[in-house]
Amino acid sequence: MELAWYALLGLFFATYLVLGGYDYGVGLLLARNSEPGRRRATLNAVGPFFLGNEVWLVAAVGILFGAFPLLEGELLSGFYPAVLGALAGVVLVTAGVQLRSRPGAERVRARWDRVVVVGSALAALGWGALLGGLLQGLPLHADGHVTGLTHLFTPFVAASGLAMLALVAVHGATFLTLRLPAADAAAVGRVARRLLPVALAAVAVVTVAGLLSDRVRAAAHRPVAGVLLPVALVVALLAARAALARRRPGLAFAATGVALALPVALVGATLWPYVLVSTVDAGASLTVADAAASEPTLRLLGWLALPLLPALLGFQLMCWWVFRGRTDGRAPVYW
């Protein structure tokens, strides 16, 4: 049963990265818009989905705390700078987006927009650093304590954070090609096509850094998955580029969504059956089975989650169906 809950945890977090990822990508793209009307139109494109997307993060954290209490403690103690940075970014984006329209002065709104940009960058960098840190292991001792923070300041972790930043920016741009009016979407499509080579280069850099890292090679218990999944990620980005060239924004958005989900699958598949790999004591490494709660607890959580999952999926699908299509200036103004 712990395998099912581990897969569900990965699914929820990957879904959050896909859905919340375009929120942060749109937030990053505010930096290139100097015209207030364009910035507001950009935020209105994501407005109906914004808060609903963050529910997946709440659900993933709920699974982490309930189904994997031991993992929760050691994960937060070992990677708290990355997690804290990511959560600070989430808070800044949420606050900036919802407070930007309260002041009447455009100068003050522009400041809130900069808060959104900074928060989006922090969220992307933080989640990327967390995934990279998991993939290279951490100095976990048998007593459950992690020594130091130097394991987060490595070339591989830095490359992972920057790669996530590039993927999020591409995903946000492809989302806008799907949502903005056709005249504006064409310009954003050109931005997305220029960002795709950057994302491909970032993925290549993090892959090479991982292959050269002794820590990553030692932590990878399924190295085949560690090689095949980055290849799949590159294929997804190339598919997005081809779809944008053929003016198929829906396919491009689906491809960049797959590219954002794959890093979660990469970490889970490469480390399996471990969830945390110790770089100082192999016996201290934490398996999925050891990190999970007891069987009765998991069974009880299953009965509690059973009605919630369809409700969450139904709400998300309803939101996408109701607000499908491009914005046309007649839709409600959110921000």
C-alpha cells in the first residue's frame, strides 16, 4: 500500500508543478511587459485557474504529512532552505497577484508585479533545487539528523534550479499562446520558441552535471531510469517546439506540461526503492516502506481520500471547461 501512496504523492506534486508551473511562468513573463494593459491581460489569462492550481500543493503536503511522517521530518530538515525559498515564492506570488489591483497608482501596481516576478523565480528555483537535492542524496545519519547545508550548494543542485526556472518560463509562454487573443498569442509564441532552446540547453547542462557528479551516480539505484527520463524530457521539449512552429498551441502546452512532470518521475524512479539516500551512511538511507505510516493508518487515509480525489479532479476539469478558449476582453477582470 505504501507504493500506491508514494505514487499518489508523486502524482499530486507533479500535477502541482504542471498547473502551478504555468502560474509561475506567466509571473516570470511579466518582467518583459512594460505596458500596464498587457501585464493585466497576461494575469487575467491565468486568473480563473490561479488559486485552484495551488490546491494540488496543499493535497501533496497533506499526503506527505499523513502517509509519510518520517519522510516529512527528514525532508524538511535536510532541504529546508530550498523548501523555505519555494514556499516564500508561492506566498509572494499569491500576495502580489491579489494585491496588485487594490492601489490605484500604476507605479504601485508595477511594484507588486515585480513581487510576482521575484516570487515566481523563487518558487521555480526552490522546487528545482529540492528535486536536484533529492537526486544527489544528503548527509543523513543513523539518528535521523542531517549535518550542514553544503549539500545544497553544488553545481548539480544549482543547475537543477535553473533548469526548472527555464522549464517554467517555457510552460508559461505556451500557456499564454493558448489563452491570449490570437494577435497577442503570436508574439508570445515567438517568445516561447526563443525560450525552448534555453530550456533544452538547461536540461543538457543538468544532465551532464548529474553524469559527472559522484553523488548523483552513487544515489542512483535505477540508473537506466536516470538516463531515459531526461531523454524523454528533451523529446517533449522538441515536440513543443514543433507544435509551436505548426501553430498548435494545445499540443505545445501538453508537451511542456509533460516536460514539467517528468522531473518528479525522474527522482522517484531513479532513487527507488529509496526516497532519501544518505551520502555518509548507506544504512541510514530511507526506503519508501520505512518512511510510510503503518498499514492501518494508510488504510484509514485511503478511505478519507477516496471522496476527495474525484472532487478535486472534477473541480479542475470544470474550471478548465468553463473558462476554455481565449480571453477576448469581455471576460471578468480578476486582477
